[in-house]
Amino acid sequence: MSAICQVTGRKPGFGKSVSHSHKRTNRRWNPNIQRKTYYLPSEDRRITLTVSTKGIKTIDRDGIEAVVARLRARGEKI
């Protein structure tokens, strides 16, 4: 599963870990990605989205119908 949110577009952040001796190594901060299933009443079917926790809050606030309309306007296949 890729670490990209379908709703918000959040991706991993990259940087360095710095040890006590100040040695730097690469690391990444992954967003909290979940696979969630939502019911679309207009199409009478379920869809599975890969969303971050911020994306889940966006769906709760705006509604799944509005979010799916935005995704389709962006050209994503659902």
C-alpha cells in the first residue's frame, strides 16, 4: 500500500536523524494511512479509499459524496 492519501494528497516527509555524536542518517516520516471502506448511497455500493487521518476528518466534515465528486473531478478512478 502506498503512503499517499487519496483525499488530501499527503505523502511521506524526508529528513535526517541526528545521533548524539551528530552523525546524520536518512529517515522518513510516514503519514498515518488507513484503508477505509465507505458506502456511497447514490450508487448503492461500497468504495475503499486509502486515506490519512486528516482525510477521514475531511470526509466526516464534508460528506463522502462531496469528497468522491472532488476525486472524480481530479481524474481519479473510483
